[in-house]
Amino acid sequence: SAVISQKPSRDICQRGTSLTIQCQVDSQVTMMFWYRQQPGQSLTLIATANQGSEATYESGFVIDKFPISRPNLTFSTLTVSNMSPEDSSIYLCSVEASYGYTFGSGTRLTVV
Amino acid sequence: AQSVTQLDSQVPVFEEAPVELRCNYSSSVSVYLFWYVQYPNQGLQLLLKYLSGSTLVKGINGFEAEFNKSQTSFHLRKPSVHISDTAEYFCAVRANTGNQFYFGTGTSLTVIP
């Protein structure tokens, strides 16, 4: 199955700044998914990123806050913009593999 | 749409004892079912999945789950747990058409020496 490299693994950021998270897959995939896991909670899908088109955002998430790039079939970035402490979460990218999802190891973001 | 309910938020169990983590789902269409494990400070790892066929599914690390369509359940079991099984466990469901996953809120399994 696909192997995902996600970075950074963790970061501490000042409020008002932005952080870009990178996700690299070792094989070509049509769709990549970005999830958020807030402290003590389950995963919530932020958006689905297809190569060559705009990302599709779930209810409650907007492009201005979470812009996504998908320049090719093996790479995607998620930016968390104008951060506030409420954005402190683990952010994970994932791809479909054999009817399941393979997940990156996550980016643990703390906003101070 | 689908939804997942994990009935226990925390499950403490003594080492070498059996454990069952409960998961119920709702869906108007046929679904695929999954269990993921998240070890401390790590990402998610697929434990097992049910797509079709035998309702008893065996996964990694000695875990197994049974799909019960009439009860809309997919409980995870292990006959004898180890300290290393301490982790967060997530049940997830996906319609057999489409790509969206729905995750439960997770069950924190703590194995006590």
C-alpha cells in the first residue's frame, strides 16, 4: 500500500501566522484527503484534493482558512492561515488504498 | 449519510485479559467497516477492515472484529491484551459507493500491568 511522508511532524506557531503542511506519497493517487483531529476528538474531514482541480471542502471549512494545493499526483499541501489557538490540532493527510485509507503520521500543531 | 457510535470512550483492562471495543453504525446503504489504531504521538494505522464475505475479520496484532448486519455492529476483540496495545482505537464506516469516511469518537484502551 501507499507510503505517506508528512511534514513537519510538529510545530508551535504564533497566532496570526500561517503554517503549510506537506504530504508526499510514494505512488500516484487520484485523491488526497486532509483531516483534522482536535484534542480528545475524532477525525474530521477538511477537504478532498484532486490533481488539477480546486479542492472540495466540507461544511465548516473554507478555502481562505485552509488553502490546499495539489500540483501533481504524488504531492499536496494544506495551509492553516491566520492561526488562532483553536486551530491547535493534529492534521493528517490520507490516500485511498485497497478500500481503506492510509494516513500520514500527522502534524501536531500548537498555536500560542 | 453514515454515522458511527463508539459506545465506550475509555476502556481499562488488565494485561492478558480479553477486551471488546464496541462500535455501532447507521447507514441506508451497504458499507465497508474499518478499525484504526492510533498509538501515542503517532498517526493512524489500519487494524482490519470488512468489505464483504466472512463476517469475522482478522487483523494485525491479534485483533479481530465481527460484522453483525442485523445489529449494525462491528465490535473489535482481542482474547489477551498486552501493554503495547494501549492506544486510541477508531471505528470508521464508508459507503460502498463514494469516498467519504465517517469516524467514531474513539475508544481509549489502557492496559494495566
